[in-house]
Amino acid sequence: MSPVQDARPCVFCRKHPVEAKWRPFCSERCKVQDLAHWADGTYRVAAEPVNPATGAGDHNTDTSEY
């Protein structure tokens, strides 16, 4: 196969081939737009719901003082 046929599309826009400088994106624009989606909460990682009564991120069950 030729390098053109092996070119993978940008993971954000899926229109342009990946540029080595911005891998896995085709450009800085796609890289920044993808980051913006993570920052504004559009993209999320699946997880168990957080119970506000116990506090977010409080997984320490040890009640002893240090």
C-alpha cells in the first residue's frame, strides 16, 4: 500500500490525514478544539455517580488521625 492509502484520518475532524507534528490530530486547530471539548465537559469518562453527601473524591475510609 502507498503512504497515502495508509494515512489515518484526524481523530477530531476525520477529514484530513494526521500530521506528525500534531499526532493524532491533523492540525493545532483540531487539537485545541478537542481540548476545549474536554474542558467544557462535552467529553466525559464513564464512572460511578458521585454522592454529594459523602463528598467528591473522598475514597479514604480510614478515620484515624495522622
